[in-house]
Amino acid sequence: MNINENYLNLEDSYLFSTIAKKVAEYTKANPDKKLIKMGIGDVTLPLAPVVVKAIKNAADEMGVQATFRGYGPEQGYDFLREEIKKYYARKNVDIALDEIFISDGAKSDLGNILDIFSLDNTVLIPDPVYPVYVDTNVMAGRKIIFADANESNGFLPLPDDNVKCDIIYICSPNNPTGAVYTKDGLKKWVDYAIKNDAVILFDAAYECFIKSSELPSSIYEIEGAKKCAIEFCSFSKTAGFTGTRCGYTVVPKTLVRQGQMLNKFWTRRQTTKFNGVPYIVQKAAAAIFSEEGQKQIKENLSYYSENAKIISETMDKKGIWYTGGKHSPYIWLKCPNNMKSWEFFDYLLTNIAVVGTPGAGFGRNGDGYFRLTSFGNRENTIEAMRRFSELIN
Ligand SMILES: *Cc1c(COP(=O)(O)O)cnc(C)c1O
């Protein structure tokens, strides 16, 4: 037998293990210092009460003969797909039920979707980026090219007609940069994809952080997108489902390549390799869409947004260049005094016991930048920014 040698081409990710090691060394040497973690990419607030109630009710149903459920539909229960369809309708986007696929989260589907594409495709990935896009394509052995995101384009690269590619990853609002495409920006990508017969994989995991209807929270708000884009969404950041696991993927039936509907391919892939998300979890997700549910998750989102505002205001006060913060839980800042990412990491850790994420961990263009998150608690965010203000002149 032969192993998949593509795995040998994966670059080891030392980002979070190096952070953990440095933090452990610091706390051992400074047991009396109160460390504040502003590097986490995970939510911290608990599930909304409506969600917890739905989980309990669904669990009770599973324990009663009359309401017990076994295998569900692979693409998800209609009660949840109906809610998602209505959610899109409120954005003036018309999506059919059989274009919605319930998943156990965006990460799995972002990787799994590659099953339906040829290995010969060239993939375009922005740099810096969420590492999943790169690694899943390295595992499959596809050719990857990068689109440079940097200060001059506000970390929102636009298509280059001289560059040819078949699969394009776009994440907006972006992790790690917090940058958000305008409708004009996304339109350029949609036009490029249609012209080049490419497919856009649009990661909308942070769509709920968008606070202006002027900014697109779905790529389908852009004319033509249903002919060239697949959208990935998740309840992880929207409703604290990082440990509960549920998301959805939209594959429009109008997305046709070589005469084939990609929706049909994805349906076939999912019915073969996936057996759906637990009924209990789908009930939990559906509860988010109730009036009460929407109110409760918005309270949590506002809490994070207020943290983001506190961080952004500190950067403004210090004259530090950054992206994100307003429509994103992330603030992506330029390290002061031309420090490199890891240099700045050490500087914050040793001087003020604040931990962030070095931008260098997200790609070549990330060096010299630093990610702070608003997923912590209020008191710590305020205290971290107080220390930051004292340290940075
Ligand atoms: C958190 C995150 C997701 C969501 O992943 P899940 O598997 O749904 O938890 C997707 N994309 C990006 C860029 C993320 O940061």
C-alpha cells in the first residue's frame, strides 16, 4: 500500500502550541501576574436559554416511543431548513429548501466540499487566512496560489485578470483580519468567477457580526452569485455552538459546471458519506430563529461587539492602524514600531501579561500584524486595554 504522501507536504502548525508553551513558561516564572488571554478564537458566553430548553425538550422526545427518531434526512430536517430559508428571505435572498444542507459545522463542509472538485483545479486562497483552506487542499494535492492581502488593499484583495484559478476562497467578515468586503468588492469576485468558470467558496461564519445592511452578509446578495458560489455558514460564532456543532451550506441549483449541477453532486456526496446532524442539535439550532432566540443571541453578540469597540477605541487613541472590530469580533492591528508578530507577542506578554495571536501564524503577509479577539469577558478586556494604553506610547 501507499500512503497519501500529500500529508508530508503539510506545514506543521506551531502557532497555538508555541503560544501555549510561551504562556506556560511565563506563568511559571511569574505566578503572581494576572494573565489576560485575548488570543482565543472560541466563544465564551454560554448557550442561550431557548437553546438549552430546546435541547432538553428534544432529549425528552427521544426517550418516548411515539416521538423517538432514528436516522434523519442527511441534508437536515425541514423544520430547520425552513428557518434558514426564511432567514435568507429577510436578506432578500431566495433560497430553496433543497439548496440548504445542514452540517455539523462549517469547518467539516469547507473540507468535505473538495470531494466534488477535480484534483486538477488551481485554488486561490487569500494570505493571511484561516488555515483550513490551505491544509485541506494540500492534503488533496491541489495547486494553491495566494492572493496578497495587505495594508494597501485593506486586507481585501480583489481579482487579478492575469491570474487564472478554478476555486476561490473568500471569508468575509474575515478571520483573522476582521475585514469585510463591500458589495462592490464581492461583485468583482463574482464577475471574475463567472468569466473564468471558477467557483467561489464563501465562508460566512461571521455574518452575524455585520451591523449594516450596506455590507453583504451573504454572497447571494450579489447579482450572479447563485451561478458561481457555495456559501458556508455556522451557528458556532452566531450562537455559541462551537461545542454543540451545527452549521449549514448552501449549494444553489443554478450552479452548473460542465453541464452538471453541483447541488446534485453535493447531495450525492452527503447521502453517501454523512448521516446528518443529531435531531437534538437541529432542534437547538431551530430555537435560535424564534423571536426570543434572536433576542437572546443578539444580546450575546452585542456583548462581544462592545468588547470589540473597547479594543478598537484603544487602537484609535494610540493611532495604531487596524482592520476589523466594527463588523467582526477580531481586531487585526499593525504591530507598533515595526515589530514582527512574535516580537510583539513577547513584548505584550512580558510587559503586561496580555496574550494575543501573532499574525505570522496565518500566512506570510500576516507578519508584522497581530490579532486580538473580543470573545473574552468585559472586565478582562477593559483591564487588558488599560495595560496596553500604559505600555504603548
Ligand atoms: C470559527 C470559524 C468557522 C466555523 O467553524 P465551525 O466548524 O462551524 O465551528 C468557519 N470559518 C472560519 C473562518 C472560522 O473562524
